[in-house]
Amino acid sequence: MADLNTFIEWYRSGDETDYVKLMKVFKSTRNFLSFLIKNNKVDYIDPTTISGNEFDHDSTLFDFLIENNLIDFDDFSRLYDEIDESTKNQLLLYYIDTNYEDAMEFITKNLLSDVNIRQDGFYLHLRDREELEILFCGSQRGESARYVAKLILSEDGLGHDWYFDDSVKPHQVVDELDDANITTLIDFIFKEIGDKELSLEDYDSDFFSELSEEQGTEGYFRIRAEDLNGLINDEAAFNELCNKDLDELGSNLTSLYWQAENSAYEDEIYDLVYGGLDEYFEGRIDEVPREVTKSDGSKVTRYDSYIKIRNFRNLVETFLENYKGSAYSDSFLEYYGGLTELMVAMINNDDIECIDFRVPEYPDWNRTRKNINELFYDYV
């Protein structure tokens, strides 16, 4: 059997073959380190050279190193820089588990600098709102979730003509009005044309011919108070009147319908985007004012955008677990430097899922109807 000095040479050589020979004798790194400690050879121990695989095989190896004063978490930054790269992620996982607050402070200050710690949780500091669109599935073109998210997250939103149906007729609004708005519409119509003589030559609807016959007014007719319910229930007559003597009302009603549809569609898309973000974040984007002094000494207010991260610890630990033991540069948090970049990499590697939803073809009808009734007074 080899002597102590030979064992130390094998340990310090850094040669994989020598390490294999060492493990054949001692079975584990912990056993060999205990052997060195017992023989007063602590000075030969360099814990920063221990491979990450050893920590996988021995889940309490970090505890052993700390108990024997072989590593010091008081200067964690130095330890993280010096430790074998294949051990970095295990080290962070252990630090999070045993010194949570210190670990999160180290990660946010040194590795993922766009994450801020507040009293109620972790917040992502956004370069701009559109930064988040990269977390959605699809491309920036077409009708993918990412394309729509980019529009919603931008300052312009979807715009005001995202959905337009040029086949809308005024009576389609009447069909959706509640009782209070029906009463308002009837009062408006009577105020505009009630009891006025209207020429039959201008109208083709049977409703108006029947009114003329009933009233005994050859060649013209009047809209009396008792005729209004019948008028608004007759689609053809109502649309014809809105194209002629009530053309301004007709124009307003079709505009109302268009606005109600567009608002319904944009609200639905908005909810889909922010509902999707709820998978990884909480609440809406927070705009925090910050006073900036310009070169001429004047002060201006800038706004920094933040959004609360739903489970920052889970995202970090998922990444560290999936890439522990690896020594590739993209296996470390500092390679990405920011949470958004890290999440994109995790999405690309199937560690987490991109945010997805089906883009609706048409506005939600319940929302449209609600908008029609809420906006009605602005158009009549």
C-alpha cells in the first residue's frame, strides 16, 4: 500500500488517473480528507479543487468542509471565484439552502444584476416593457403570442383599428342595448324626428308605408310616440331611417359598435398577455420615478420599470440543479448577467416553458356588448 506522501502527491497532482487510484483506497473524498486531518496534514487540503461530482456523491460534503474550517462563507465572493467551476452550482445551491438571505443578496448583486430585492419580494428591473416579449412563444411577426405581446407591451399597444367590421348596420347596436339605453334611444329619436312629416318617396320599408296608411297621410308619414317601439324592433326600417333622416345617429351607432369591438378585442389580448406573464411574475409593471440631474444642472424625472417575480428562488434553483457539475461557461448564472436572458436560455433548453396563448380571431361578444352599453351615452 502507498504511503501518506504518495497519497498527497496523487491528491495534488490534478491528474484524473491519480485521483481514481486515490478513491480506490479511500472510497470517497470525505474519507481521504478525514485521513489528512487525522494526520495533521490540513495544510495540504485545497477544497476549491474538489470536483462537483464529489458533492453529488456526498450530499453533506459541504457540511463536513465547514465543520472542519476548510471553507469560509464569510468571504463567499472569493470562495465562489476560486472554487472549481464544476462545483459552482452545487455551492450556490448549498448557500441558498443554508444562508438564504445572504445567498440571494450575493446572486442579485453579483450574478443577476437586473433583479432588485424589496421587502415584499424580488423585482425584475426592465430596460423597457418590450423586454418581456422574448418570453412568449412564436416569432415577432404574424399572429403569434410573441408578436401580440410585443404590441401590447409597447407604448402604442394594438392601436385603434386592430379590428374593423365594415358590414355593421345601426340596428346591430339596438339588438344589444339594455332597457335603460333603449329608453334613451327612443327619447332621442322622438326628439329628432317625432311627429315630423317624412316623405314616403324617400323610403322603401313596408313599416313606413303601413304607418302612412294607418295615419291616412298619403305620400308621407309621421313617427309618433306609440310607433317608436315598433320602429326599433324593425331592422330594415330602423337601418333605412339611420341612412337618411337620422344619418348622423346611424353613423354614431356604427362608430359605437366599432369602438366597442376594438376595446373588447384589445382588452382580451391585454388580459391574455398579462395573464401569461402571471406564470412567472405578479401584478402589473411598476413605474418608479427617479430624479435625474442633467449636464446643465436642471432636473428631470425618469421612470424605471419593474415587475415582481413570482418565484425567483425556484427559477434560480431549477437552473442550478439542471447544470450542476458542468464547467461550460453557459452553465453559470453570471454568463447571462440578467434574469430575462437566463429565462430565455432556460426556455430554449426546455427547462421552463415559453408563455403561449391562442390569438382570438374575433372580439369576445360579452365584452363587446358590455362596451356598447357603457359607451352608449358618448355617442347618442
